[in-house]
Amino acid sequence: MAKKPPKPWYFKYKEYSEIKKSFVYKPDSDFNISFVNEIIKLIPNTITKEEELYATFYQLKKFISRNHSFYEYNPDNCCNYINYWLNKTVRDSKYGIDEHNFKYFDDFMQLDPKASDGPFNCISKLSYMDTDTFHKMEKLYELYDYFTELKESDDPSSLCRNISNMAAKYKGMMQECKDKDNNLCDVLKNLKYLIDTDKLVAKNICKTNIFDLFYLKIDTPRKEQKAFLYDKHMNHQKQKKQKNTDDQKDYKNQSNHKYNYKKKTKYID
């Protein structure tokens, strides 16, 4: 039996972004979920909200039918992502799903013969999150999405121009999780390491010193990160010192050139 992840449990950036992208696909054919109408009738709603709820059930069906994702990224991880997505969707949409009737999503999968008898499903693995856990998870994954958006922007300087905003969000979350949620602190440190070692930063395309932006006294890097970040910081300082030296030499050369020119013109006169 697989060991259950500690609670609250969070994806690392790479896991989250890969699973999320894997669920973006176009099915070969439409899904028939007409049976879900019996469930939807149990929840008092407007017609518009009923349509939104139907769309949510349809998306759930699309998720659990994505065998590629379950094979590639582990069924438990896929169900954890789907559970977060459902919790966010029902809170954002406000169509009457809460901790008392969240079980309808489980009922839906059990009523669907292709889901209940299929190789993969998330039966008994979906649950309504408590408010504190959900909000922490939402802030973390929104930070992940923001990093992905900046990395994949058509503008190569987008990450550099917005890194200060990302650092501020990171620091705020680190202050919140200190001594309260070690799992959250660990995945945040992992994100920080990925940002520090991102190719745009590593190639010094970003003029801002990322090391200083993300530095926190409460955020002590692991040993292998420490050496990398220290070397990167020292190289940055060395480059600044070299630039100052070069600037001073240029200024001195220009001054000597002006002096010699004035001296030469004096003798000519």
C-alpha cells in the first residue's frame, strides 16, 4: 500500500507545472455525462449556476479520462492536483458546493461505469479542504503559475522586470510558514533554488542581484545551494568591482588625453 503524503502536502514547482500541462488536451470525442443531471438537481441553483456546475463535472470527467497523465505522473499525484482544482473551482464559482456535499464528485465517479471500472479514477481521494490549507495552497500555486508565465513570456526580460514582485510574495509566504508549516517552507525553498539557477539569471541577463532579493534570515539554503549561491554572489560582486576599476581607468585615460591635448595646443600657440 502506497504511503500517504503528509498533510498538508504540496507539489514542488516542477511536479505541479508538469501535471497541470499534461491535463491540457483535446479528447478524441465528447463525453456523455447526462447521468450527472440527477446529481445537479439535488443542489438548489439558478440555471446559469447549474450550467457552470455541469461544466465542472465535465472537466472532472476529462481529467480522470486522461490515462497518459496517470501513467506518467502517478495516480495519487494526479488526484491531488484534481482535488486542488476542484476546491478552487467550487470556491470561485459559488454554486452551492461545500464541505457538506463535496461528496457528489465522488458519487459522480462511482455512477460513471467507465470511471469506476477504468484503470484510473480518484474515487475516495477527493475531499473539501479546510480554509487555511486551501488558501496556503492557492497562494503557492499562483506563485508557481506566475513564475511559469514569466519564464514562458515572449519577452526574455519579463522575468527580470518582475522578479522583485515575485520575491516579495515569496518572502511573505516564508514569514507565514516559519515554525508553522515545514512542508510549505520546503517547497518554497525549492522554488527559490529554481529561480536562483534559472538560465536567465545564471547567464546574468537579469541585472538585479537575485541573491539579495530572495535573501531571508529565516531562509537558510541547503548546503548544496549555499555554495552555488555564495559563488554566484561573489562573482557578481567581483564583476561590479571590475567594472568600477575599468570605469576609473577610462576616466583617467580621458583626463590624461585632455591634459596632453591642452598642453600640446599651448605650445602650438
